[in-house]
Amino acid sequence: MTISIDPQKTNNESLQPKGWLRYFSFSLDHKVIGIQYLVCGFLFYLIGGTLASAIRIELVSPMSDFMPRDVYNQVLTLHGTIMIFLWIVPVVNGAFGNYLIPFYVGARDMAFPRLNAVAFWLIPPSGLMLVASYFVEGAAQAGWTAYPPLSITTPQSGQIIWILSVLLLGGSSIFGGINFIATIIKLRRPGLKLMQLPMYCWAMLGTSLLVVLSTPVLAGTLILLSFDIIANTGFFNPVLGGNVVVYQHLFWFYSHPAVYIMVLPAFGLVSEILPVHARKPLFGYTTMVFSIMGIVVLGLVVWAHHMFTSGTPPWMRLFFTIATAFIAVPTGIKFFNWVATLWGGKISINSAMLFSCGFIINFVFGGITGVALAQVPFDIHVHDTYFVVAHFHYIVYGGTVFIIFSSIYHWFPKVTGKMLNEKLGILHFIITFIGFNLCFAPQHWLGLNGMPRRVAEYDPQFQFVNQISSLGALLMAISTIPFLINVFLSVRNGKNAGDNPWNALTPEWLTSSPPPVENWEGEAPLVEEPYGYGKEISEQK
Amino acid sequence: MLNKNFYLILIISLVFAISFWIGFNVNLLPAEASINAPIYDELFKILFIIGLIIFIGMTIAVIYSLFKFRKRNGQIGDGIALEGNLSLEIVWTIIPSIIVLLIGLYSYNIYDRMGGMKELNHNHEMMSSNTEKIWAGISQTSDNEIAINNLSIEVSAMQFAFLFNYPKGNFISGELHVPVDQKVSMKMESKDVIHAFWVPEFRIKQDIIPGQPTILNFTPTKVGKYPIICAELCGPYHGGMRASIIVEEESDYNEWFNKNKKSEVDL
Amino acid sequence: MTTLDSSKEIQKNNSEVNETHEDFRMFGLITFLIADGMTFAGFFAAYLTYKAVNPLPDGAIYELELPIPTLNTILLLVSSATFHKAGKALLKDKNSDSQKWLFFTAFLGIIFLICQLFEYFHLPFGLTDNLFASTFYALTGFHGLHVTLGTLMILIIAWQSRINGGRLTSQNMFPLEAVELYWHFVDGIWVVLFIILYLL
Ligand code: HEA
Ligand code: HEA
Ligand code: CUA
Ligand SMILES: [Cu+2]
């Protein structure tokens, strides 16, 4: 027997959201802001993807022939920065967080709607500024890590604009984080206990803690770096007595947690998607909560694994090996729980489900290479090679981006009231999955056999494998076509979805689709068991 | 019931067998040319096998559930309302912890055998600069062999070249020549930005940092010419920043050395 | 336009919410201060690392005199107390007393900043002289920026407490409490800074 709940009907006309123009206004509605984040992020994804395509075209041949060498460095710097700070972070945090969290806690909006809108509107200008810096005097070209002294000696205007826009984006992310913490802790509907929240709330709570604790350190570091560039101070400039390794510590103190900022929300999203389409409760709710918090704590003390070949003494290398490897334990718990959630379910095999399962497979692969990288003696050989590039694309693309797509398939009916076309969706999945693996799996071999990263030219013996990789990238680019067609067609004349097409139990489905301006016409429902699939209806209030 | 367990055990042993087979038969690494390399490859093999077991196992579990528990046509209803299973969860907390701990201990052992835990000092006969602070690196000074025939080389890196200074012969070379089977000790420092010294066939890498000398010791085991690759982004020509290391028989090395040696040192 | 209507509605609704839920604004502020504190933590960490591993080169000058910073420490500690008084007064509806205390606090803040500038001009080293000089200026400067901001905010709320039926009353303590918390935070940072930079 399927358990289902009738959504609240919104009859009051005045509460219906009106006009697509609201998406271009300084709106305070969390749902509007969420969509703004998503669309803005996706546009930057297309830009970042175009840059990635340029990288892959350059690497089709061993010579540096497609673009000048310094332009190549600018392209890869922009690619990394855009993908991380303007696509993944704003989308998994800002877009889905803003859209879903108020529903999940039973609120009508976020705790600080104005701050929320400001946080979003910081993003487009700083993103545009970053892209525009290319046309000034060349964009930043020291990689997304901006290690000094290289970042001090390369052309200044590009690097300064890079710093400025990362500072603004960091600020945006801190404002968002404060807002999420306050909303989840303080704005909960009366009667709703913490341990009854959908898992995404916990993921966002953990993520926001990381944002609040680590992003300011990046801001401080970049301010110091900009002093080095403009005011000729010597914090990180060895010529003036500075210490370049201190920058690396400070940078990774933020940027390692940043990888969990990119993936924890995805963990939350997948925990929402799997139970709905498998028609089973989320397995091991409590351990999931503890493992999120475990990842948060461990995530703060492992940063130096990015510096195993840098100026780090042996004891430090070893300590960070052990700490890093232990992150596999809480992460592993989550993966086993997800598989257990699937086990014995009644699984609908649709696009959302396929992307989520693709996520599990890809992430386990990327996680395992991560644990290998955490071993100092192993990392010493492959650090700064394509092995690392392969590792993190398996996680950021095969993990987070897969989940973003999965979430779009899952929540599209909620946002628009229309269904996406399943056939196109499955086609999208198949091309993406093949293209992705074709692109990044061979890069492991490249790294092991001697191809460093961030190079525009390489030894001829690597040409064939690089071409396979570029072919995969081409497939990935093609895969966006069915997706875009699908979205555009379905927004205009997709099948009507009704209010709750998946028969889901989490609160956002208990209102009409698209939801009214203040989420619920009456009082927000109290959902004590967001994952009560397979139970008697009477148990659910 | 027995039937079910039988299949489970069969599948698990198959996963193990396949992983071991791949681990032992698929070689993903370049030639081994230093005493570090076989040690590294041993670690690689172990990690590769463990990784394969976990990955193949998880993949099979996901695909199997998708297939076995898929919603058949016309079927409606929910799955079982199973919310957790404490003993199962304890098992899959403890087993990964043990694996991770063992891997950690093992890689400590490997790192130690590579010389990573040895005290960092660069044995220099010409000048006694031992007081200088060495920041990082891999040292292989096994205690009894503070070698007499120890080769001390000073590496300086700059955009976009490596220079190798042989203080004993008082000359600088753009190619690194070393005799086979002898320990080489290098002190490296950069003149501008961060570079890195990487020889894939030796499985060693160490950043070359301005303002912070680092140490890299190694013992080549195979005659030949190998690439030295700069592995840290250092500017537009980072990709072209290459040099070669030439490992040769001791007699060949001595010939080369004597040819390049500056006479002033002979006094 | 319809779009504006709906956002106005939300706005109205949320300001209502804000009126009733004092504490989540405070909560948000505390979270922000934690974040801000982490920025300082990063600076301190950098300074301490430099101290541990990058000894001063020969001939580098990095001498700090104690009198002015000690005076500044006292100034800030006193200003924390006077701010507290302002709050007490407002609670008892003595708005003009409260305003006096606020102005006095702002005055102390300004003196602090003047002393700081005085110190800057009389130090034997400049911003780019050496690593420690740079870090010194970065840390104290960043802190000074916080004091400046705090002083401005104190002046603003002092101004508001004057307006009859204005924003700052015993019924609406939030602006004062928020600035007060911020001010105590800035004081706390100064104490840590004083210990690490001047005494260690
Ligand atoms: C979302 C992003 C993300 C995530 C989640 C991770 C997750 C992990 N990463 Fe990754 N990483 C990056 C993004 C990410 N990484 C990026 C961008 C870089 C490069 C930065 C740059 O230099 O530009 C990088 C680089 C990087 C390095 C440095 C490599 C180098 O430069 O030399 C290391 C080294 O330790 C590392 C390790 C790990 C580990 C151990 C995890 C773990 O969290 C993974 C844990 C997960 C699993 C292990 C899988 C599931 C678990 C099980 C199924 C249980 C059983 C498993 C075992 C017992 C092993 N990563
Ligand atoms: C965080 C997310 C993220 C994502 C999603 C990606 C996605 C991709 N990345 Fe990315 N990458 C990074 C983060 C990411 N990357 C980072 C952090 C670095 C390190 C940078 C550094 O070293 O500093 C890096 C570096 C990096 C390198 C190494 C460069 C080098 O070291 O020299 C390569 C090489 O293959 C690469 C390839 C790709 C490819 C092919 C994709 C593909 O998956 C992209 C697929 C998407 C598309 C192809 C878009 C489709 C659209 C179009 C084709 C355009 C249509 C246009 C319009 C309609 C306007 N990336
Ligand atoms: Cu030198 Cu890269
Ligand atoms: Cu990391």
C-alpha cells in the first residue's frame, strides 16, 4: 500500500506567485532567490564548461598550439574558480538551500530575507567581474589556489580582480551560512524537533558551520595576499623575508573544508531523493546525522594533505595522513546507509534515481582515490599530476554535479508544476555517465605515468589517452543539449505534474506546486516522519 | 537460506578474486628505477586491490538493488519500513575503521622505508652549512652509511630551468648525472617561485621553495635517461620546464665528472 | 507591478516576524561574530607561525613600546563598562542618560583611534620594513577598522535614542544590544591582540 498525503490546496488567488519578471528583481522570497541562484549558477557552469572545453581542445595535441601558454593558465584558473565559487557552492548551498530549508523547518521564509537577497546579488557582479578581468590585462593565471610568489609576480590587475571577486563570493557564502544556521536552529515551526528534520537540514547545518568557521580565514589570507601585491608587503614574499608555506596552510584551512562545503549539501539532497523513489525510509537516520557532524569536525583538521610535498616536516605529513584517511569512515557510513535504503525498496528507475545512483558509484571511486592520495608515500608520486585532477573531478562532477542534475529532475515538478520528459532525462544520464567516465578515468593513468597538471604541452606518448579524455569531454558538452531542450520544452508544455507527483512525504510536497508566496496558505504542517514510507497512514500526523 | 548465503559468499569471493587478479596483473606505473620505486609499487598494489574490492562491491550492490528491487509494471505500494539496523551499522563503522587504520600503519611503514621519517640533513663535505635549517624533504640517510661516496648536489630552480651544482667539482650542469646504485643527496632551493622536482620513474617528488631549502635523497638503480619534471605551476612555460637525469655506470659517471670539473678545486 | 506587490507582502510579514523573535537576530549576530573572530584567528595564526619559524633578520627593527597600548587597553575596557551603563539606563527609560553614556563610549573609541594613529606615526618601523612590521600593521589596522565601525554605529544609535518615539527605546533594545555585543567582541579581540603582539 502506498502511503500518501493530500497536499494543502491553495485557493486564494492573491497568494499565487505572479510573473516571471520577479526572477529579475530584488525579491525577498526565498523560492525566487533559490531559483535565481540556480539559473545564475547554471549560466556560469556553461561558461566554466566552455573553458573546460578549451582546455580539452588544447590538450588534443602535445604541443601548445590552440592558445598561448599564459592564456592557457588563465583559462584553467578561471575554469577552477568559476566551477567552484560560481557553480557548485552557490547551487548546492544557495539554490537548493534557499528553496528547501524554509519548507523543511516549516517557516515562511529564511531568517534574514534581506541579507539573503544581498548574498545572492553579490554573485552576478563578482562573477562578471572575474570573467571580464580576462579582457583587461589578462585574467589571474596562478591557478585557483593562487600560490604566492607566483600570484605576486604575474600581471597584477588580473590577480587583484580575482582576489576581489573571491572575497565578495566568500562574503556571500558567509551571509548565506549565517542565514541557514539561524533558520534551522531558530525558525523551526513549534513542535518540530531537531531529530525530525529532513536530512538536508542537517547537511546544511554542517555545511554552514564549515562556511562560518573557515571562509573568514580565506578572506583574511586573500587580504594579506592583496597587500603583498599592491602595498609591497612581504607576508608571502620570500624576497622580503616572507614565508610562502604559511599561505598554503591558511589557504587550505579554508579550501579543504570547502570541498565538504561542495559535497555535504549533495549528501543531504541525495538523502531526500533516494527514499522517495525507493519508497523506503532513509536507513539509519541517527548515524547519518552523526556522520555529517563527524565529517565537519574531521574536515577542519586535515588541510595539510594538499601540502605533502611542500615545506612540511615528516611528523606533520603523517598526522594529516591518518586524520584524512579517517574521513572515509563517516563518509562510508553514509554510502552504506544509502545502499541499504535502496535494498528492499520498490524503486522507480527514473532520471532522478539514475543520477543519484551514478553519484554513488562515481563518488565511491573518487573517494577511494582520495584515501589513496591521503597516504603520504602514495601522494608524493602523484601530487600535482592528472591523478589528482581525476580524483577531484570524480567527486565534484561525478558526485556533486550528478546530484545537482538529479535534484533538478526531482524538484522540477515542485517548482514549475510540470513534469520533465523522462526519455530525454535518461538519454541525458546515459551520455553524461559515459562521457564523464571516458573523460576522467584515463586521467588516473596519465598522472601515474608522468603527466603533471596545469600544462599546455606534454610528452607525445600521452597523446592517445589525452584524446580519449577530450572525446569524453565532448560527450559531456553534448549531454547538456538534451537537458536544455528538456527544460525549455517542459517549462512551456510539459505534462501537468499535480501537486505531489512522487507521493513524497517531506514538507515541500504538502503544498501546491508551484507553491504559494508564503509557502502555505494556512499553518505549516507538522511533519514528524519525513521518511515514513511503508508505514500506516494513521501513524503520520 | 543456505542457498542465499552460498550466493553471497560466492559473489564476495569472486569480487576478491577479480580484484586480486587485476591488482597483480594490470600495471599502471612506469618503470622502476630507484630503490624507492619497488617500495612504492608494493603500496600501490595493496591500495589498488583494497580500492577495487570496495568499488566493485559497492557497484554490484547498487546495480543489483536497482535491478532486483525495481518497481515492476503495475506494481504499487511501498518498500518495507526498515529504518535502521544497529548491528549492521556498527559493522560498517568498524570494518572501514580497521581498514583505514591498517592502511595508515602500513603506509607509515612504507614511508619509513622510503626514508621519509629520517632526520633531514644534507651531508656536505665542502662547506659545513649544517646549521642551516632544512624545512622538508625525503631523507634516506640510513644511520651506518653516512656515506663517504655520498654525492652532494645543489639544485637551484628558476623560471624555467633546473641547474645542478656539483660543489665537489665546482661546476654547474643543466643535466643531472649520477652513478647507478649510489646514494645521492640534493639540497634544493628556488630563486623565484615554487617549483617541484619530480622523477616519475623514481617515485619521488619534492617542492623547491624560495627561501626554504628542501632535501631530496635517492638511490637510482637502473642505468638510463629519465625526465625531471617541474610539477608545480610556475608560470607560462611551466609545461616546458624539464631536465633529464642520466643514471650511468660509475666509470662513465667519473669520466663525465672529470671532464667537467674545474681545475681550481684540485688544489 | 505584481512582482513588487508580492515582495512587499513578504517584507511586511518578515518585519513582523522580526519584531516578535528578538533572539534569532541576536543569534545571527553571534554567528557573524564567530565568523569575524575566525578572520582574526587566521591573522594570529600567521603571526605566531612567523614568530616560530621566521626569526627576524639581522638589523631588522621591531620594537614596541608599552605605554600607549596599555592606555588603549584601559580605554577599551572602560568603554565596555560605559556601554553597559548606557544599556542599563535605557532599560529604565532614561533615554537621555543612556545617550550620554553612549556618547561617552564613542568618545573613548575615538580617543583609542587617535592613540593608535599616534602610535603608528611614532613607531620606528613602517608597513613594509619586515614581516613583523607588516603583520603588526595588518592586525592592529584590521582591529582599528572594527573600532571605527563600532564607533560609527554607537554614534548612530545615540542619535536614534534622541528621537522621540524613535527606534531606540526600552521596548526596542535590539539595536543597542547588538552594537553592545559587537563592541564587547572588539574589546575581547583587542585584549588577545595586546597579549600576543605586545606582551609575548
Ligand atoms: C567535493 C570535493 C571533494 C571531496 C568530497 C573530496 C574528498 C576527499 N579527498 Fe579530495 N580533493 C578535491 C575535492 C574533494 N575531495 C579537490 C578539488 C582537490 C584538488 C585541489 C587542488 O589541488 O586543486 C582534492 C585533492 C585531494 C588531495 C591532495 C592531493 C594532492 O594534491 O596531492 C587529497 C589527499 O589526501 C585528497 C583526499 C580526499 C579524501 C581522503 C577525501 C574523502 O572525503 C573521501 C571519502 C570517501 C570515500 C572513501 C568513499 C566512500 C567510503 C566507503 C565506501 C567506505 C569504505 C572505504 C574505505 C575503507 C577506504 N583530495
Ligand atoms: C568544481 C567543479 C568542476 C567541474 C564541474 C569541472 C568540470 C570539468 N573540468 Fe575541471 N577543474 C576544476 C573544477 C571543475 N571542473 C578545478 C578546481 C580545476 C583545477 C584548476 C587549477 O588547476 O587551478 C580543474 C581543472 C581541470 C583540468 C586540468 C587543467 C590542467 O591542470 O591543466 C581539466 C582537464 O581536462 C578539466 C576538465 C574539465 C572538464 C572536461 C569538465 C566538464 O565536466 C565540463 C562539462 C561541461 C560542459 C562541457 C559545458 C557544456 C557547455 C558548452 C560546451 C558550451 C555551450 C555554451 C553556451 C551555450 C554559451 N578541469
Ligand atoms: Cu617550474 Cu613548473
Ligand atoms: Cu582536501
